[in-house]
Amino acid sequence: MEIKSIALRNFALFKHLELSLAPTPQNPSNITVFVGNNGTGKTSILKALTVSLSWFIARLSTEKGHGSHIAETDILNGTNSATIDVKICDSLQASAYPDDTATDNDFHWRIAKARKGRKAESTSQLTDCTCLASYYRNALSQNDQVSLPLIVFYPVERVVLDIPLKIRTKHTFLQLDGYDNSLSQGVDFRRFFEWFREREDAENESGISEDVLHQLKPLAETNQDVWQLLNELKASTKDRQLTAVRTAIRRFMPHLDNLRVRRQPRLYMAVDKNGETLNVAQLSQGEKSLMALVGDIARRLAMLNPALENPLTGDGIVLIDEVDLHLHPSWQRSLCDRLLETFPNCQFILTTHSPLVISDCKNILVYTLTNGEIQELPSQYGQDVNTVLLDVMDTSIRDPEFDAKLSDLLDAIQDSNLSQAHQLLTELTAEPTNQNNLELVKARLLLRKQELRHASHS
Ligand SMILES: Nc1ncnc2c1ncn2[C@@H]1O[C@H](COP(=O)(O)OP(=O)(O)OP(=O)(O)O)[C@@H](O)[C@H]1O
Ligand SMILES: [Mg+2]
């Protein structure tokens, strides 16, 4: 399943906005990124998509299910009603009946909302949404191993990671639970922990737990055959869904390995970092948020694709607001490539403030937003970060005051106004942070050259 395009009318700050999402013929990757200053409407676009997609999830559960409505505060001020249109492409029905040329892969639905006491310009049209959901329900009724598309939104508030210390209740997880809170809060670490423990319990019942293997190691290693047999037995009983989660986390964070639930001395989630075992709560904020994000996508994919040998190849739509949140520049740089590599069949719609996210990935579709207007950007692949900052994010690389003084200094040198140049250079280098500034080092050399030239002329 994939969103092809979205059209907004009178939604948040947009009077009228229409755009296609990647993959497009020019941008064949599965990633669309929105960049723009604060308050330019990036989150609003993601919010509009969640409203639309919530209806599909609701109708997948029950025939007449209700998704979420456009909030009255999201209707453009001074207008009476708002609409959100989405075009979705899905090949489930076409793949079930390959000979039926009448089957269409495209589905279009509209969500509309008028202010209280006002007349709506348009009404919601959900026939295609109901129809698409019923295809999936029919398929599920015939075969309960059918794959369902992942649909999930990670809002900015996802950073608060509540790691539960005690879990009293035991939950049973069904396939449709892959959509639990998927559009409202994104990462649900409590559920993640519960789910992980449940799968691991099942894994340990049918095989050998990590801890037992660890305890047996000194004894069994004296006999290579026994050791090999134990390891093979462990590998053959590994849970496919847990393996997917562990693999995804390892791809993003190769220094973290062997995520597991420890039961002694109390229940907690442990992970190995550079050979040392840590409680997940001890990880840094960046590590925790990336692990939770990647782990959550992988867990939901695993739940929704019970029959896939590698659940990470499941398909779906993932919306992430401010994807660069808490991430170290080197992680931001590789983020898009890793998302594509790890989840090859998911469509990602991201927002960011970081030039690094868009400067290092080929074929992604980048939109920049300004004052309710949208513009598609040429590829930023290979551009250095300063150029992206200047061109796309409309930001000066340096502090504007520093910039102005530097430019005066260069003018003074050029005009041979040596005493003024000296004074400006002294002022600029007085700041401790500027002492080794490359531009100032260059300016000092230029000034020295100019002084020598003057001395030789006089
Ligand atoms: N009903 C409305 N009518 C008019 N303008 C609105 C309405 N609702 C929101 N806005 C405008 O839309 C902006 C909110 O946009 P949004 O939260 O999508 O920005 P953003 O690009 O995600 O910003 P940030 O980078 O700060 O997260 C607000 O700044 C506000 O000016
Ligand atoms: Mg925002």
C-alpha cells in the first residue's frame, strides 16, 4: 500500500495544497521529506495523512468503523470547512485476481469537516476506503496469515520513553494489534516490552534461552559436538518476529546487540553494548529513541506479516515527524539509506530541520514549505551541508553579526584601509570561539600580504 498523492483544502494554514509522494518516476526511492522553518505546515501535512489513514484502519477492524475527524482548530481560520483527499495505490485485490482487467489498484477517499453551524462545501466520501478495507477483511477471512499493511505515525512527543519496571498483566497479541495506538502515539514501549517478553517466553519454551546457553557454555565448550548441537538447536528455534526486531536494531545501531528480557534479579530489558550488558534504561536519549523507533516499526511489521519469512520486507506507510530528533549528525546522515535498506517495502514520509538528512541520500523527494506554499527541490545528494543550509533551509551558516563584520573586514583589506581592518580583526578574534576560525586565519594572511605590498610601494 502506498499513498500516491494528497490534496488539502482549507486545512491548517493551507488554502489549497496538492502534492505527489515518492516513489515518483523522477524520485524512485520510497522516501518523501518535508523541510521548512518552524510553523510552515510540515506537521500539519502528516496530521492530515493520519486523519485519512485512520479511516482505513477503523474499517479494517469493523465494516462501519469510524476513524478520526478533522479537528475544528485545523480548519483554516476564516473559512467554513476543510477537506483532505488521498489517493492510495494497493495491489492486494489485483494480485488476487490477476486476470481481471477491471480491477483497479487506485483508491481515492475524502474526509470533510465543516465548522459547527456552517454549511460544508463538500462531504466525506469513503466508498473506496470501505472497499479497500473489505478486500483485506475478505482476504483475512480466507487466510489468517495474510499480510496487512503497516500504518504508523511517530509524532515529536515520541521521545518520552516510559520503560515499565513491572508488568503484572499478560497480554495476548493478535495480528490486528499491530495497529494499536499506531496513529496516536507511535512508540508504545510498554507494549513493545510486553510483546517482546511474550515472544521470548514462547521462544524459550521451545528452545534454549540465552541465559541457559550462557551458563552451559563452560561445560559444553569442552565438547565441540555438544556445543555445536546446542547452538544449532538455539538457531532453529529462534522466533522469526523477534529475529526481525533484533536484526533491524542491529542494522541501525551495530554497537547494540542481543536485545532480550532479563528476569533476574528483576524483570528488565537488557542489551549488549561493546561487550557489556546494560539495562535499556541506561542507554543515552539518542540511543533509546532510535532503538524504540526502529524496534517499534519492526515489531509492528512482524505482527502484521505473520507468514513472511523476513517480516522486515512487509509493506506499509510510516510517517515520522522531525526524524532527526536527538540523533548524532553521523546517524542523521545515514538515516534515509538505513531506512530504505532495513524496510525496503515501506513508504516513508518524514519531516526534518536537519540538512544532513537530505544531503546524503539519492532519489528522495524533498519538498520545502514557505508561507503555505510548497516547492519541490532538486536532489540535494552530494551537496555539502552548508549549501543545503543556505539554499534549502534559508539559514545563514554563521551568526549574521559575525558575517557582517567579516564582510566589512574583507572590504577594508581590499580597499587597503589597514587601520580599520586591524581594528575589525582584533574585535572578531577577541571572541574565544573565533580564535581558530578559518575565515579569520585567511583574512589575517590577506591583511599581512596587503601590508607587505604597501611597505614595498612606500
Ligand atoms: N486553523 C488554522 N488556520 C490558520 N493557520 C493555522 C491553523 N492551524 C495552524 N495554523 C498555522 O500552521 C502552523 C502550524 O504548522 P505546523 O505545526 O504544521 O508547523 P511545522 O512546520 O510542523 O513547524 P515546526 O517545525 O515548528 O514543528 C502554525 O504556525 C499556525 O500559524
Ligand atoms: Mg512540526
